Amino acid sequence: MMIINILILSVAVFLVAQLLPGIRVKNFFTAIIVAIVYSLINFFTGWLLVLLTLPFMIITFGLFKLVINTFMLWLTDKIMDDFEINDILTTFIAASLITVVDSLVKWML
């Protein structure tokens, strides 16, 4: 199941990179590596970030999770050489789109 989740996230990253001009992904293999790195960052720090920002999560009815996803995507950008996002606004839009595409594909399965 974890491999399927990584592949779905990889497709989401690759599609968003094709749609947004401010994102560069070398190839689909790079998108797979980006999905793995992003998933590891989410696994090790995502829960802590959600816990630390719980009041904001409650006040915004969970929309603050987009800020957390943006931060994790930015961190992934800084770690990876073959994955580049131009600015923070593009990172926010990409994180939002990746979250939506990932959720839709998982919902359809």
C-alpha cells in the first residue's frame, strides 16, 4: 500500500510540475524520489508540526495544513537538486494542487 501511495504522490508531483511554470522536475524518476523525500519529511515531522500548530488548525478548520504542506514541500525543494521551485507563492500553489490531486486519486481508488 505504501508503494501505491508513493506512486500516486509521484504522479501528483509530476502533473503539477507540468502545469506550473515555476516548478522544474528533471523526470518522472525524480518525481518518485521527491515523493519519497516528501513522505519521509511528513512521517518524521508532519505530526509534530500539526501538533505544534493545533490552535491554528482548529481556528482555520484544518486549512492551516496547507501551510504545513507548503513548508514540507519547500524543505523537499531544498534537499533535492533535480527538483526546483522558484518562489514561495509557487510552492504554496503546488502544495495545494499536490494535496488535491493526491486526495482525488486516492478517493477514486
